[in-house]
Amino acid sequence: MSGGFSSEKADILLNFVRRDPAYHIITFASDRYVNRFEPGRNNIYYLADGDADPNLVCDPFLALDWHLVFEDSICKTFAMLKDIKNRDQTKG
């Protein structure tokens, strides 16, 4: 999971995941995370890779070692964003 996007940016994020099926959207809706896009004015959206099963629960802060999970997710975020940025530069 990487990058938080406000509901005003939802269209940009939806367009991106339509073009690149390796990614999907996780929604934070008031007090819960869902592993899919859910429209909502006050929702926060995250770009994610991995299993897009909408029945999965995604809340890294439930882990007892949440601080390590958070640190890993930050590192994963930077790697994912670098991969996305460099993908355009490597195409012939």
C-alpha cells in the first residue's frame, strides 16, 4: 500500500489502475480499510499491489509490531513509486 489520495483525486487514481492492472485501490472509509475502491466524499484512497481480493481485511495497525509494519510499508511505498516513475523511462 502506498500514497494517500483524497476523494478529489479519485478519478486520477481510478484511471491509473485501469491502465495498470498490477495495482488496485484500498479505501479508508471513516474507521475501516477495505481492499477495493468505495466512493465517498471523505474517503482516503491508497495505491496497492498484491492481492486485490475485496474480501481481505487490510489494517496494518492491528499488528502488535505495527511500527515495524509501518516502516516496511514506507520502504515499499518508495520502491513502488520509483518503479512507476522509472517504467516510463525504460520503454522504447
